[in-house]
Amino acid sequence: MSSSESGRQFINQPRQVVGEALEGCARLRHPDGSGVRLSDPASGMRLVVRDDWARDQVALISGGGSGHEPAHAGFVGAGMLTAAVCGELFASPTVDAVLAAIREVTGEAGALLIVKNYTGDRLNFGLAAERARQEGFKVEMVIVADDVALPDNPQPRGLAGTLLVHKVTGALAARGAGLKEITAVARRVADSCSTLGVAFNVGRHPGKPREQRAPELGLGIHGEPGAMALELGSDSDTHGVHAVMDTVVTALVQGHARKDVGGDLPASGHLLLINDLGGCSALERSLLLEEALTHPSLQALGIHAVVGPQPLMTSLDMHGFSLTLLPLDSLLEEALSASCAPVAWPGVQPVTPLAHFSPSQDAVRTASDEASDARRAQAKADCQERAARGVKSRAGLPGDPQVEQRLRAALEILLASEADLDRLDAISGDGDTGSTFASGARAVIEALEDCELACGDSGELMITIGKQLAHGMGGSSGVLLSTLFTAAATRWKEQSDAHGQAPLGQRWHDALSHGVARMQHYGGASRGDRSLLDALLPALEALQESVQSEKKASVQSEKQESVQGDQSASPVESKQEMRAGRVDWAAMARAARQGADATAEMAKARAGRSAYVPSAHLVGNSDPGAEAVARVFEALADAAEEAAG
């Protein structure tokens, strides 16, 4: 693999690159099943010929120096070229090679040579045409000179407009038009299309360093000097495409106006071909398309159809683009839109006005959603009315004040822990875990103060918390925790809609476990990866253990009541107690603390930024996310104990 001062290239030997590239392309077949044949390398010629050619139509032959791929070999196929004659890089093919191509594909209908206006191409294709006529072949030649970079140039260069001649004549030949008609239309297209390009640098020859040149307007496809150097800022590697496009379009439209294209412009406007000269990214090409279609001068001309933006007539890896204008009429529109086999031809796309829509911010509403909204609105109004009267109690909100008490305790501990968590995160990350969790806590507190949290409806509460964290917390942590609460709320509602209800503790375990599972699914972390899961999952396991223990105790109690006839608690009361269930916050807090502390002994993280930090910086320091979770459960346990005491 060769390298140069400008970087490496995927080539073997520079002298072999053209032949090897053609062989690679010739191994693929077109979508219609056809393909191409190559001349024997021993001949010293590089001819690319349709393998389905029957010599029953006018043959179309083009070519020139290589380095402009996919032109010209990439456009050999039904509906376009019959044959391409390829020279060395930027070097015209020989007379013998062109003549051999004529002999190979020309039948009674004759052949048209489509030639770019370069001295070497004109001479070699021209002499080959003369010799072919001596041999009895009917041959015509059209020279394309679409470059408008130099107003006074008596020999404008042939550029990407050549491809429009290929496409129009290919469509005419495919439907059986004669050589005379095809030649006349080809000359009309060649004479009426205009091309202008701009580039930041010239193409790099295989195995050689890139020639250092200033950005230029009107560079040739062989790297010939342009019409003028562009004065672009040198303090940045990027340049405003708007200003560059304006320079190109202004000069192109002026050059196009100098051409005599037969009087008034046709009613159907113009076609615009946007050609990547070899070095533009797909993102740049899309931006170039937008800039071109919104330029006032092109809009005034009426751009009704576009070819590209694609690499079509390149100059190796030249970082630039060219624009080609072609006045349209019904014949040209039909020919340009006709189907063809070569996949290098991107097709013609009509231009349509830009259409926007306003994305929906809300899910599809149901009757249940409307009723829930009404309840929340009434609760909020009641809360605000009490606040206006100086009544601080929130007993009017749906639910238990204890829920609000515990929620406040969890949120306040996150605010108080901001600095500690940031210091922990600075060891393995960018030091913002504390501020991120605090931002989420503030968002939920604000919703609480605005009476927007339905603390008595656990499903609605989790939905609202999930939304607040998604919008107010930021970063991946906000999205992950929002996913947890959103998915948990979905499972909670599914349990509520099911026939009968499980004990409260079991419902909380099932809902939170489902939420954690969805968070893991999208986030990719697992237990032991040194993340908040190392505290959260042990807490859920403790919850499940307490639920199972209570269930066993309830079953044993009912058995004893049945045997002893204990009248201290009625069957209804026993069922109510079992259904209520208890959440052992203290056990969950202990499990979460043990899990968080254990992360300090984990020498390797497998998720998050800590995965890129050396072990020496991790050992002895707990994961900040796990520490945050542990502190939240400890605050919940303290609040529960205070309420019980």
C-alpha cells in the first residue's frame, strides 16, 4: 500500500492502478443482468465494451484519460455508452485504441464519438474517426466544451456536461434513432450546457505527494489552473459554503448567459448537475445541494430537475465540486429520465418545494388519559387554592402525604450530595455526576411545588418523574433514569388493569425490576460494571426477599387462625394487611450501601467513562452513580422510620 506526504492510498503499484480498477468494476453486473467485457491486457489497450451489444443500433463511444471515475467506463451499459476507451491517468488513449473500439462495436447504424475538448482527445479520437471512415464505417464526432470559467477562451474544456450528452444520446440510440438525429441532438446538448467548478486542492496522483495549490475557481479536471484564486480565510480549515456557492453560481450564470442556446429559455426551465470532483463527503454534498437550490440566481433560472450530487466526472480525490446547467425541453427531459443500466448514473430527480411538519410532542390520547389529565388538573387547582390561603398541607393531592415526605427526603439528599458526588466523579469522569443528579432533583422538586406530581397515584407519579428527569437532568444518566421510571410506570399500570392486585411490595418490585431491565437493555450495563446498578439491583433483591418473607408469614398466620379460631383479626382484615404489603426500606438501604461500597474494590469498569480510566484511579473510590443510589435509599429508610416513630 503506497503512502505519500499527504497520507496513504489503497493501491499496489501506481502503473497498475488503472487496469486493476477496471478489472474490479468489470466483475460486477448491472441490475438488468448485463455486464461489460475488457480488452486483453496484452493488447496494451483498455477498452470497456457492453457484453450484450448486438450492433443493431448506433454505437456510442467516449473516453479519455483515467482518473475521472466513474467517467467514462462506469457509464457503459444499456441506455448510455456502448464502449469506453481509457487512457492512463490524465492521458488520452491512443488512436489505435479508439479505432479498435470503433471496429468492435460499430454496425450498419454507425457510431458517434463523444469527446471532451482537450487537444489530446480531439487529435486521437479525430484521427481514429478518419481512419474508420476509410474502412467504411459511418462515424460522427461531437466535441463537448461546456466550461465557462474563462470568458475569452477559444477552446473551452470539456467537463461534466459530457455526461449529459452520454445520457441523452444513449436514450435516443436505445429507442432506435438514427446517427444523424443523435448527432444533431448531441451537438445541441454540448453547445447549450455550461459547467463551472471550484476546488480547495488538486487531486493527488497515486504514489505521489499532493501538489500544494490555493483554492481556485474554474480548475480543470486535470488540475489545470483556474480562472481565479479564491481568497478564503486561513484561520480555519472550514469555509462558509454559502459564500463559495455564491461565487460559483454568479460566474456560472454569467457564463451561461453568454451562450446562444436558441433564443428564449424553454418553458420547462433547467436541469442542474451537481458533480463531486472526488473529495467531498456525503454530508458536504447534501449541503451543496441545499445551497445551490436556494440560490436566488438559480431559482430565477428555474431548476426543475437535478442530477447528483454524486461523484460523476472526478479528478482523482480533488476536494471540490462543479455545477452544470442545461436548458430543458420535452425531448431532453424524456431522454434524461429514461432508464439505463449503469448504476453510476444517479438518475434525474425533480425539484419540489421544501415541506416541514410539526412533530407531535404528545402520545395518542385515550379516554383514560383525558380522565387522568382532568384529575391532575383538579388536584393542581385545589393545591394552588390552598396555597393561596396559606394552607401548606397537601392532603388534597391524590395519595398519602408520606409519599411526598419520602420523595422530598430523596430529592434533598441528592441536592446535599452534589459536591461529594462531583468529587467522586472527577476521579473517573468529568466531575459532573453530582450536578447532573442535582439538576434532576431540582426538576422534580419544581414539579412538586407546582402541584404537578400525583403522589397518591404511583403510576402517574412515576410517569411525571420520568418526564422531569428526561428534560431536566441531562446527559445519559437522565435518559437512563427516565427510561427506568417510564417503563416501571407502564408495568405498574398493567398490574392495576389486571384482575386482582398483588401485594404492594410485590407490585413495586415487579415494576422497578421491569424498569431496570429496560434501562439495562438500552444502556448496555450490567451488575459488576461499576455503575449505579451495583447499588440498585441489590436493593431490589432485598425488596423481593422482604416480600417473600411477608408472604410466608401471612400464610402461616392464616393457618394458625384457621386451626385456633383466633378472633383477634377478621379474615377481611388479614387479607387487607396482606394486600397492603410492606416495603422494608431499611433492608433495601443496607443492600444498596453494601453494593455501592463494593464498587470501590472493582479494579475495572466495563461501562461509562470509568471504562477508560486506569485501575489505580478506581480502587478505593466508590462509583458516584452507585453512591447516589445508596444515599437515596438511606434517605427513604430514614423518612420511613421517622413516619413510623
